[in-house]
Amino acid sequence: MSDHVESKGLYFAIFLALMVGTAITTAIAFVDLGVLNTPVALAIAVSKAMLVVLFFMHVRHSSTLTKVVVFGGTFWLALLIGVTMIDYISRGWLPQKEQGTQFSSQPPRL
Amino acid sequence: MADTTHTIDAGHGHHGHSLALRHHFASAEQQKEASTLGMWIFLVTEVMFFGGMFLAYVIYRTWYPGAFAAASRHLDITLGGFNTAVLIGSSLTMAMAVRAAQLGARRSLMIFLILTMVLGSVFLGVKGVEWHHKYVEHHIPGPNFHYDGPNAGNVQLFFSLYFGMTGLHAFHMVIGLGLLGTLLYFAWRGRYTAEYNTPVDLAGLYWHFVDIIWIFLFPLLYLIDRHTGGH
């Protein structure tokens, strides 16, 4: 069997890194970074997720096919959110014809 | 299990039947790879499942940033942070359980499975407490929703996403607890060895995935614009 048995020490190290990441993301939420707050929070979350995927889920020792599937799922999500937001964020960018606009540039009021 | 030997296709020779190598696989490695791949395909469907709600969150937070920030401040960071630590800890114990299974260490495997289940249950207990807080504060969307402040409609939207996403996540945790309980039983029966521990491995993948979902839920729900003042 090509079972890679990771060491306990490595698992503990990853656990500590995840806890540090959690502490950092919580603390930094209280610091005004302007527009960078959200990207920083997401970057920390993505890093934590990568640690879990590569080490706890053993993807770093997995077959190339498995890695392709993992990447594919992530890429799909990036497309879902990215392309949808391209639509929403660009609304109202183009001048509308006078005869009524098909798509409102304003968000729906609830 | 009785050992039946078949002459299968040319090149296979005889196989005993074991859990690690069923007769329709060419090798134990291929069987393990197929199982792992199958689990990952399932997890990709889970990405699609949760992804829809994450997308809704992104859209509505983009539209209503003020209301989402105000609503986020009504969530308890201490409980949320504690739960994040608990869940990450449960991923550690789960990884240790898989490792124990790989080493054929039955007792360690059972202990780590139990620890993982305990931590998972703690997480669910804390979530119950948090949801109860929301109930008492009338922040559960529906006829009893009440919010003193601007943009109450959009705040209710945040809480709809909050309950939808943490609820779906908690549902996955409950399923995970069921899986782990089942594993615990079969581990106790001696089913998992260094040669065959695939179910433990796959349950680990599931559990870690649910942890990853929470790794994103925590900052997105609890930490929106916390630097801009209090309640």
C-alpha cells in the first residue's frame, strides 16, 4: 500500500498554524484596513483551507487525478462567484437608452 | 470469511476475497484510489451545494454592506471563535484517527474517533446556544423578526443567510457524527487494519471538508466590518 503515514508532529504543527490563523483573522477584523479587510480575511481563510486540504486531507500525497478534481471543484466555485459578480458589479456602467432601462442599475430595495 | 479463489482474467491470477481487494479491482491500490476519487467527486458536489449559498451571500453583502455589517455585529465573536477552535481541534483528532487506522492501532483509532465526536458535539451545543440567543433577540427571520435600526429588511436577509448556511453546516455535522459513530462501532469490531482503513480515510475527508466550510463561514458571518464601532 502506498499509504503515507504523516507524523503526529506535523499534524500538531498544522493544527497550531490553523489556530494562529484563526487568532489573526479575528484580531485583524478590529483593525481598519479599509478595502483590504475583506481580501485579507479571505486570504487567511484560503490559506487555512489549503493547509487542511494538503495535509489533513492528504492531497499532497494524492494522485494527480485527485488533485485535478480538487482544483476543478475550486475553479468551478471561482467561476460561479466571479462571473456572477461581473454581471452585478457592472450594472449601470453603460449608458441606457432613453426608452426605459431593461436592467436596473440600482439594487432591489427590500 | 471463507477464501474463495477464482481464476479471473488472464494476468490476475488467483485472489482471496478481502475488504482491501474486491475481485473487480486489479489491485488494492486501484481500489483505494477509486474510493478516494469517488469521495472527492462527492465533495465537489458539496462545494456546489454550499457554493450556491455563498454566492447569494456575496451578492447581498455587495448590495447591502451596511446592513450586513450591522447584523454581523449581533453575532457573538467569542462563541464563534471558540467554535472555530473546537472544529479545527476536531480535524486534528480526525487526522489522528486516520493515522491510527493506517498504523492498525485499534484502541487509538477508537479514542480519536470518540474525541472527534465529542468536539463535534460541543460545536453543535454551542451553535444551539447561539441560535437560542438569536431566538430571544427576535433575530430569527419570519413573523417574529424584530430589529430596531435602519434597513431591518436587509438585516433580516443577513440572518436568513446566517441560519441557512450555519443550519446546512450543522446538518452536515450531524451526518458526520452518524458516520463517526458507525466507524466507531466497526472499529470496535476490529474491521479496520493497516491493510484496510478506507472508510476511516473517507470519513476523514468528509469531516475535514465540513471544517473547511466553517473556516469560511466564521469570518464571512462573524467578522464583517468589526472595526467600525460597536452595536
